[in-house]
Amino acid sequence: MALHGMRQAGKAGSWYEGDPDVLSDELDGFLADVPTSINNADLPISGAKVIIAPHAGYSYSGPCAAWAYKCLDLSKAKRIFLLGPSHTYYLRGCALTKFAQYATPFGNFTVDEQVVQELRDTGKFQDLPARNDVQEHSLEMHLPYLYKRISQTFSSREQYPTLVPILIGDNRGPEEKEFGALLAPYLRDPDNVFVVSSDFCHWGDRFSYTAYAPGGDVDNLTSLTFRTRQPTDLPIHESIKLLDQLAIDAIAGGRHDDFVNNLKKTKNTVCGRHPIGVTMAALEALARESPDADKYKFKFVQYQRSSLVEDFSDSSVSYASAYAVV
């Protein structure tokens, strides 16, 4: 199926600046606030072909996302796989775009038609409805950052990588492993990088998630209500941090099953849990082929929240940035 048309930058001017000069200055500022080295390695980190980064409005998550994007090694990139969750419709399985280009205020990404067709030919992927593609923010929010970084990396537009956008649906653990195995050869290819779109805990009554660890006991979770709105033994935001840290530790451990089991236990509202799960499954498959303690596992470099919740009536969204060397 031939790709056609351009997906417009629908969130420009609302979720992030629409003026390219203003947007460029803002992203430069976010990136400049990140150190020039992390974990005793200069940035970008050599071989860091995979990142996890948030997808909220830039006023909320832009500073956190900068940590992942400054780690990302694009020096050999010829295509970028962009994996995000679906917020606009229920999706089981995974879906591929029908657009030929994705717009940003800086310029347009060309979708890699050959790779998209290869994936479509497996029979494992659905078509992403154009209306939902346009409305979905989990993919779009990464495009300005990606365009900024590739313009810093390559001297001419002819060298710019193509884009492979994939919406990852509500899959069970075994299905995530199946898609991970399918994507593992692409992850192995040194020409490819993977960007995984996810926020972390969405806490508050408006998210139907008010889990609380009394006294920091994550094995004894309860749900706060208006009757228990402000516990005194541990601030709510510290409990949220504990829940997120459990998810982060499970991801950093590199075992897909551990991450799945963690979410079963805590019900943490990590909205990109399925893109993360699929990518972890792919990384775990590569690790089995060629074990290397310094590769195939995510290293987290930043954690932030939109606010520090003190009361049941408050809410917050957590953001984290990580990279993995392949």
C-alpha cells in the first residue's frame, strides 16, 4: 500500500511553540540545562540507540525529555523507529501510519515506506486510521526534539533519517514478546534508532488512580479517597515516587516479565507501558544472542513530576528519561 499525504503538526501552537524560532530557542535551552556528560561518558553516549522520553506538553515534560535526547546517539542513524501508545482509540496489537510525511515547525520527516511495507507484509500490523494518527500526541511530541537533534548531527537534509512511526496497542505480555521478536532485527541494525514514548505515573482522581503506600510499604497499597485525603505518615508525592521507582527498577533490570509483573502488582498508570514492554522484549532477545553487561538495558538519567501531590484533590504526571546502548 503506497503511503500518501502529510500528517500535520496538530499540537504546534498549543502543546509546544508553533513558531520555529521560538521553539528552537526553547529546545536549545532545555538541552543546554543537561550536563555535557552522564555516568562518566560524554554526551551523546556512543551506541545509545534507544531512549525512553515523555510526551506531555513541553512546559511540563520538555526539560525531562532533554536528558534522553542529549544522550541519544544519532551519528549512524538512517531511520528512526518511533513507538508510542494510543490515547485516542482502543488498539489491540500494533498499527502503522498511512501518511508519507510527518510535519514539524522545522520541516518534514519522510516516512520510510520500504520498512513500513515490510512490517505491513508480516500481517501482524493494522493500519492506523488517519483521524487517530492526526489526533495522537504520543508520537508528535517527539518530532520537534528529533528534528532539532538530527539538524545538530547531520550537515545536509539529504542525510536526515527517515521515520517509522508505530502505535503500540494494549497487548498482553506474550504479545509484547512477539512484537519484540519481530522488531529485534531492526533494533540490531546499526542504521536504526528507537524512540519510546511514555509518561509514568498519572496520579489523581481524574486518572482513576490514587494508590498510596502507607508508611512507604509498597506491599500494602491502598487507594486514597476524599475521606483519607491527606495522610500524615508519608506525603503522597513520596508514595508516587516509590511506585515509579519500582517500575523504573523493573525496566532497568532488563527482564520484560519483571516489568509486566510490577505493573500487575501496583497498577501504576505508565501510559507507555506497552511500547516500553515491546522494546524491552526486543532488547532482551538481543541480549540472549550476545550477552554484554554494558548493553541492552535501560539506564535512567532523569525523573520529574508535574507537581508534588499533597492532597487527594491534587494530581500529577511523572516523567522519566532513559537510554540503552545497543
